[in-house]
Amino acid sequence: MGLIFEGIKEAFTLIFSGDKVILGILFLTIRVSGIATIISMMLGIPLGFVVGLNNFHGKRILTSFINTGMGLPPVAAGLFIALLFWRSGPFGFLGMMYTPTVMIIAQVVIASPIIAGITLSAVGQINPKLKLQAISLGANRIQMSWLIFKEAKLPALSAIMAGFGGIISEVGAVMIVGGNIKGSTRVLTTAAVQMVRMGDFSSAIALVIILLVLVFAINFVLTLIQQKEKEKWQIKYWK
Amino acid sequence: MADKILEIKNLKKHFSTGFSLNIDYLYVYESTIFTLIGSNGSGKSTLIYLINMLIPADSGSIVFDGQEILDKKNINQKEVRGKMAVVFQEPILFNTSVYSNLLLGLKLRKIRLEDYKDDLDFLIDTLKLKNLLTRSSKTLSGGEQQKVCLARAILLNPKILLLDEPLANIDQETREEFREVFFEILKQKKITTFYITHDRNEAMIISDFVGVMENGILQQTGSREEVFRRPVNERVAKLVGIETLISGVVASASDGVVKVRVNDNTYIYAVGESINGKKVMVSIRPEDVIIIGSDAETASLSTLNIFRGRISEIKNTGLFMKLEIDCGFPLAAYITNASINRLGLRIDREIFAAVKASAIHIF
């Protein structure tokens, strides 16, 4: 027990003393996972939306691929990206291995199917007659898609939360492609693993607490947006 | 008679489930209410989807407002749809305010609200929507939601309004009150309406013309009177609420009166033409049967058809009581509860039932 309390105490000291190393790790984590979430959102939401809204040959296979991708182990994604960006791999000439850029790519591979899958499922639950009603009211294809998208925006936010949660907490992929290089590719999860290996539990606990606070803060903001959207109509008055 | 705004010929649509829709011929006159009745799964809704081009037809022709709308190459579907409005059975509103939902059609069709402000105010007033305008559509009751859907459709001032059982999910009391207001607006605005309903009583009240669908086939179309009084076959007769259908043989036909033998001792007289010996079906609407308490009163009646019978069943159908009378053939009659009490009617009581020959149809 003493170890835990000592660890927690040390953690708060590290956090509130503004330790430069810790702050560096924190900002890199936010940068890598933030950019990866934005890119995954830009890929996953339209993909889930298009697949969910349209009927076409191969829809079932594509849906199965997306669903499989949702359960993709981060280690597998990391290995796959590492093979592509390894010095002798097809993109080795770019020299991106062990850089934050390739970490972002790996996280996009993990988060995109999660966001696409949840969006697809949300669109699938929308009453199909909404689409017909939009068309019959005079909407063209783009207008109809936009109207349906607006119906699915709350579940889409959940998809973003799930995608972000999936990548900020993963360790396998970023460890493989980033290499956990101090001051360069070390993020909260890989740093925590490193500290545990070194027996520095105080630092590990500090890093985990920061990680938890970060995840909570971001999800809290997204939840607020979700709730505000629901309550919007109770405070909006028509003049 | 006004021009035909919708004319459908040889329309066919086959589904992988095995269901097929075949419409030989159907037309709707401008500024009239055409009601399509039929049982569940008979293809009524499919027809609306085809008219609004929401699903493609396999073959045939739909001429709307003088334009062949199945000819995809030569028409602008969005433009044609812009002359129509559809309301589905379940209320379909978007997750925004009632006001935004009301204006959505105008916005999508790029119609300036200023040009329709009076119509909007009129609809808000008439359909009592004022207190709902700022609310989210999702917080309304089913009936309120459907009101908004109907108002949104009327606001578009369509050349044809396609209504797929829009009142089906509204409770009986609200439904009757709302129906009256709603159809009054349609008549006032002279909006051609293609209305689908299960409720034949509703069809009888509101329609100018009626069509009857069964198993994807349009069995009969015509004026309300024609379809309800003179069904072309047994299926239509049942669907339009004719409960007394008796098979018989024409015993004689002269001077516009056909005498049909329905059993050894019973003859029914109907106005019409036929041929001696022809096997026919006799249809009698329950509301055309007059119940007479005693033999003495029958002497003063001019009708040719007076049947002696015994009451075998008395059923409450809501508006009326329904009597099942055994006259040697089963005869159904509607009567008010007050009349039942006044005449002292009960099961097994002997009574007389009179039906004018002109109210009886044979086919």
C-alpha cells in the first residue's frame, strides 16, 4: 500500500511542478492522438455514412471489413504499418519510421474503422423513410445526405469519442512504429510502460493519472456538446 | 368534369418477395379526392412510391400533369416531384424545431417564404400549431407530429397530394376531429388528393372517387357511389363493407327489374338488367335495410323486398348496432341503439326487413 500512496504523492508532485519531460510527453500525446482522431473522423464518418446510407453490391463485405477493423489489435496495426515504413519496406524511402507522423498513421488505421463502424450502425438505425421523405420534399442527393447526417450527428460524436478513446490508450502500435524514443516519440502510454519496466512506479502512476484526466476531460467536453445538442430545443425560442 | 391530372396505364412492378403490382388503368381528376382502399399488403403504398418515383416501375405508363414520368431520360424527376407532396403513414419529421420542419419543403424547393406567408399563417391557425412551433419535433405526440407533416405537405401547394394512411396512427377521437378540418382545407384549396386508407367509412365520407386494390390488382375504380353501391365482384363487395352477399339465379328480368331466386321460396328484386337463368350475386348494404317491428306496418311500404326473419345476433359496432337476421338467407342490417330499444329488438325476435330494389346490386 505504501508504494501506491508514495506513487500517488509523487505523481501529483510531478504534475503540479510542471515537469518539462512530463509536459513534453503530454503535448506529444495530445498532438499525435488529436491529429489521428481528426483524420480518422474525416475518413470514418463519411465512409460509415456512405456505406450505411446506400445499397450497393459488396456492401456486406465492406461492412464486414469495417466491423473486423473495429476489433483490430493495435499490435497488428503497428506491425502492418512498421512493415510498410521499415527502411526496406515500400515506403521506407520516406524515412518516417520512429517519427510522430508514422505514429499518427498507425493510430488512424486503428481509429478509422471504429468511427466508421459506429457511424454505419447509427445511420442504419435511422428510419429509412427519412431519406424518402427528404427526397419527396425536394432534396437532391447532397441535401438528402446532409439532412440524414444531421439526424446521425449525436451517434457520430459517440463514434469520435470511441475512436479517440481507442487510440489514446493503446500502447502496442505506437511502441512498434514510434519506438518510444525519449523526447521524440514517447507518449503517455509508452512512457508508463517504460517506467513500470524500470520500477519507477511513481512516474508510472503520474503518467497514468495524467492519461486518465486527459481522456476524461476530452470525453467530458464531447459529452457536453452531445447534451447541449439534446437540450437545444428547450432554450431556443421562435420570434 | 375536370381534366385528368394523373393517368396510369398497364403499370407493373415485381418484387423479389414474389409480390407483383399490376394496374391496368387508373385516373385521378384534378381537384378531386381519390381514395384507394384495400387490405394490408395489397400494394397501395407501393403505388404511391411509384407515383412519387421513389421506386422504379418495371413497365407501364404514369402520366402526371401531362408528362410521362416513367420516361427517366426526358424528365427531371426533382422538378416533377416538386409538383407533388407525400405524407407517409408514420410521421416523418427531422430532428429540429416544428417551425423548421414546416418550412423544410419550401426551403428544399427554393420557394420564398414571403410568397407563402399567408398560407403558413392559415395552416398554423387552422391546425392549431402555434404553440408547437418552437418545440423540437421529437417531443410531440404522434398525432401532433402527423399534423405537422400534413401541414408541411399542404404548404407546398402540390398539384397532387399523396397520402399513405396518414391518420392510421392517430386515436379515434382526434382522428375524426382532425379529418374534418384537414379535408375541409383540401377542398377549400382544391388540392387533388390521392388518399390511401384502410377505413372504408372514411373513404365513404371524404372521397369523390374510389379505387379498390386486392393482391396488387386494382379491382375497381369509379365514383364513390358506383364502387360502394355497385361492386364488380365479391372481393370488392367485402372490402367496401357489403356484408350481405347471396348467390342466386335470375328468375325473370323485365322493365328494369331483375327477380333473383335465392332459395326455394325467396326472391329478391333489384333494379337493373340481366338474363333469365344467369347465376348472380346479390349485394345489400347493411345501412340500406329498414327494420320493421310488425307485419301490419309492411302493408304501407312501396318496396318490393320485404323479408320475414329472426334476429340471430346483435353486435355493437361502435356507431351502430349490427343485426344479423336469418331470412332464409343471412341478412345484415345497421340500426341505432335507440331503435333497438324502441322496437324492443332481441335475439330470436321475429321481425321484417325491407330493402328498396334500387338499393340492391347484382353482379
